[in-house]
Amino acid sequence: MNQSKVEKVNFYSPVLGKEMSILVYLPECYNSLTPLPVLYFIHGRSGSENVMFEMDINIKADGMIKNGEIKPMIIVCPRIENSRGLNSSLICKEMPAHGDNNIIINIGMYEDYFMKEIVPLIDKTFNTIKDRKGRYIGGISAGGYVALHNTLRHQHMFSKVGGHMPALELELEDEDKPYFKDMDVWEKYDPIAIARNNNISSDMDVYLDAGDQDEGRFYEGCSILHKILKEKGINSQNYIFTGNHSAEYVQSNIEKYLKFYGC
């Protein structure tokens, strides 16, 4: 009998100039005959592809698929490092965060790495639905920011996007400056600025949420982005759940997220 599995994909990224890893969940029904939709789920700051196991995403997906709560899908957790998913430097390098030598910031061509290497690699390696209707993306904290700017900047690629306690900052903080050469770069990637200043595809589904005790007050950014999207006729949902900015908050809501992507 087939069982679901999580495969580790190691590959060399020419864009970043180093080895990277991805974890890929394949549901029990995965086979070479029926293409499945793909959810790209992005970890937060200082996280890794192991968010798959840390949040029990594979176990929750197994149960929900078995119970018919969600449709079968492939779930991909790529390593994005502490990069914000930006094209921030032609040369990939590490540096200590502003005022905190314990946190390492990664700068490099991380948007190109994700869009031009990871997505094509997954489509080539696994039996995926190879268009935006079958391609979803979400993330937690800094990963939610990555998911939102990737979708709004590349609307032909994804049909569903989720920002779960997404790091939507309302102004450029000192600790963010290594990522952004100037305000133009900040606005180029800021999901709120992108939504405000550009046409947004009307057949996109958006899910935003944050905890009522979120230390970054990211529910404020979610509320602003949600309002802009609704005014543009986008199917956007915005929730404030109980909790703070933590792994526990995400774990307590992961089934809600999977239902959004998998229904």
C-alpha cells in the first residue's frame, strides 16, 4: 500500500553559488499519472526547510486528505535562509544583523533562486500541475512577506497566497537596511506598496492572519493590505486569531491554512 512521504531534494544553485535543500511532501495518492497542485510553504526568519516537520505539516496534511477535508497536493518547503526572498545583492553573502551578531542576514539573488530555480526544478522532478491554477504559496512571518511579494510581483505564477503573521512592516527599520539599497527597492518588494500601486489579477485568493498579541503588530499591515485588495475586487480574507508571534500560533492554525490551500 502506498504511503505519503517526505523527500529531501539537495541541489546546487548556480544563482546563489551554493548547495541548497528542499523538503517535498508527496501524498499517499501521488503517482506518475495524475498531476497534483503544489503548495510552496516558506519558513520564517532563521528557519529552514525543516518547517515541514516543526509544524507537522505532513502529518496534518495526511489526516485532512484522508478525511476528505482537503484535496491531495504536493507541499514544498524550500530553504530561503534569512533573505526575505529578495534580489538584494549580485553576490551571495552573509552578514550579522544590525545590532545583533547572533542573527545572520543572507543577501543575494534569492528572488531569482526561488522563481527561476526552485519552481522549475519542482515542476521537472515531480508530477505537478504546471500553471498558476495549480500553484499556491504561503509562509510564516518573514516567509509570509516572501510569499506575498512573490505572488504580487509574479501574478502569472500563483493563484492562492497566504501570509501567516506576515512580516508586513509599515516603515523601513534599521535592521532591514542591509536588504534594501534605498526606498525604491523597499517599495519594489513591500506587498502593501505593490498592491497599492499596481493592477492585481482579480482571480487570486488571498489569506492573511496574525495573532491578537503579535509583538510586531503585523495585524496592522494585514489590515491595510486586506483593505487595498478588497477595494481592488480581490478575494481576500483577513483574520486575527488568539496568540502572539510564535511557532505555537502557527501550529494552532495550520489546519485552517491547509484548508484554504486545499479546498
